Amino acid sequence: MMDMINNLLLEVFAACAEFEMEKREKRQREGYEALKARGEWDKLGRPVKMTQEEFLNKWDQKGKNVTDKEFAESLNISKGTLQSYKKKYLKGKNEYMALIDNEKLYENIEKKLELIKAAKEQPVIMKPFIKDFAYRFCWSSNALEGNTLSLDETICLIDYDEVRSGHTYTEYQEAKNLYKAIKKEMLPLQKREITEAWIKEANGEIIETDGNYRTGSVYIGNLVEAVYYSPNADNVPELMDTFLKSANFEGTSVKESLEKIALTHIQFERIHPFKDGNGRVGRMILNQQLINNGLLPVTFSAKGKYRQAFRIYDRNKDTSSIVHIIGKAQEEAISRITQLDISLKKSLDINKGEQFDRVKSLKVENWAN
């Protein structure tokens, strides 16, 4: 009798439990459907934290002006989730899409840097690399500003004070001043803090002034190119203070370093804190940032797309072009280290061979005697 009662009770309890489970599942299904109807739940049953409108508003306010890591942290989401949002919400919107995908470039630089790690520790390789960099950087940075001296003419001026016809006194003086600034502020190549004093001193040497910030308005470009009017002179000290807070950093990857360096480079050039020499001192800052992040200093071709990258940024806030230019320049710098390493190894092999032949000939002479 008791067994019958127990079994009956078990059946009642089981029926009640099943009924409660069905009720809970029904409420859950209804809740899911309500969330989906409001656009708060995706097709795979995952919560959507932001609508497209909310994401694009935050992207316009901050996302396009900082690195992905910083933007993800500000939203309190992972970088993976941020990439999902970007893929979902920015797809097909030209004003938000990066012009160039640099992911492969980042990977290549990481691999190549690993291959030259030992070579970078050898003074016999780095000494000629640094000397070559100083020449090339002086020449190319001036060339971007319209200076017509060639690399060979720049070297002859620096080493022998030799001048040739067809150039103005101003062009020669620009080369001397910039080389002096590079030598004083950047050599030897080592990590150093980028300070207001360092920037002002560099600019003062480049254009032979006291290095103080401008007191009037300036513009960038001409009627052929897009004209950009820099911020009011009264705002420059505050803007530079903000810039300096973001200029000194060490990225955790090549990608983070290059993206942040590109962004701060554009920010500096758009502040345009000095009356003249902004481009040249800006590229000195860029190279010091590369060095501070364990990368090599670079030079840019006057015939390249360096200037175009700024116009692209002005149109749609896309930094991928300037990142690409810095990345390709980094690969060129790595290539120079690689060539110097190859030349050194060849020279060592030749010397070993000559020494072996000499020892061998001495043994033959001694045997003959």
C-alpha cells in the first residue's frame, strides 16, 4: 500500500516539475522573441549590446581617433567583439571603412624584425645604418617640403661643405639645419622621452628661431590641394599638452605601435604648433616614437603618397594609408639592415678564405724548404 502511495506521489511531483519546466521554457522563448523584436538579440541567440546607430555615434565621437584597443576598452568589450561590431556595422559604409588592410604587413614586419634581432646588436652593422639614416632622413624630409637637393648633394654638403649650382642658399641652409637637429636631438638612436622642450629645441634648430609656438593663424596646402586651417594659436599650448600625453607610449605589438604612431603624427601635423618646420619636426617625433617602440627609424619618398595620406584622413578619418606608408618604410629600413648583415658575412667569409690560403701557402713553402 505504501509503495503505491509513494509511486503516486513521485508521479505527481514529476508532473508538477515538468509543468514548471514547460512554463519556464515558454517564458524564456517569449522573452527571446521580445528581445529579437526590439533588436536586442541576434539571430544566434546572443545579446546585442549596441544598436548600429549607437555604435556609429560612438565611432564618430571616439573610435576613429584612437586605436582599436583603446576604443574596445572605452566600450568595456573585447577586441574580438569590437571587430565583430565593425564588420557588422561598418560594412559597406565607405566613410567608415579602412582604405587599406594592413594585417599582412604587420605580420611581415614582426617576422622580419625577429630575423634581424641579432644584427641589430652588432655595432659594425648599426653604425653604417645610423649614418645612412641621418643622411637619408635629412634629404628626404627636406624634399617633402620642396627642397630640390639630391641625396648625393646633401651628403657632399654635410661631409665636405660642398655646394653646386642650381640651388638656392636657403636650400643648403635647410639641409645644414635639419642635419644639425637630427644629430643633436636623435643621435645616438636610443629611447628617450618626447617632451615639449625637446620638440621646441628641434624646431628652433630647424628654422633658426627660439622654437616657441606660433602666435598667428596658418594654413596647410594650396588651392590645388585641399586647404586645411590649423587651430587658433591660443589653443596650441593646451592641444600640445594633450598631444604629449599620447605621444609617449610603448605598444604591445607592431600593429598597436604603428597605428598609434600614425594617429599621433596626424594629430601633431593638424595642430601645426609652429609657424614653420612642422613637417620636419613632426617626422623627427615619428621616428623617435618608432625607436621608443623597438622599431627602426624610417624615411619617406618625396614622390610617394605621404601627403595624399593626410588628405585621405581629412576626408574620412581613415589612418590606414599613413599606417601603410610607415609600415612599408619600416620594411625598407629592415631591408637595409639585412643587406648590411649579408655584406658583413660575405666579408668575413672572404677574409677566412684568404687567411686559409695564406696559411696553406706558408705550409707548402716550409715543406719545400
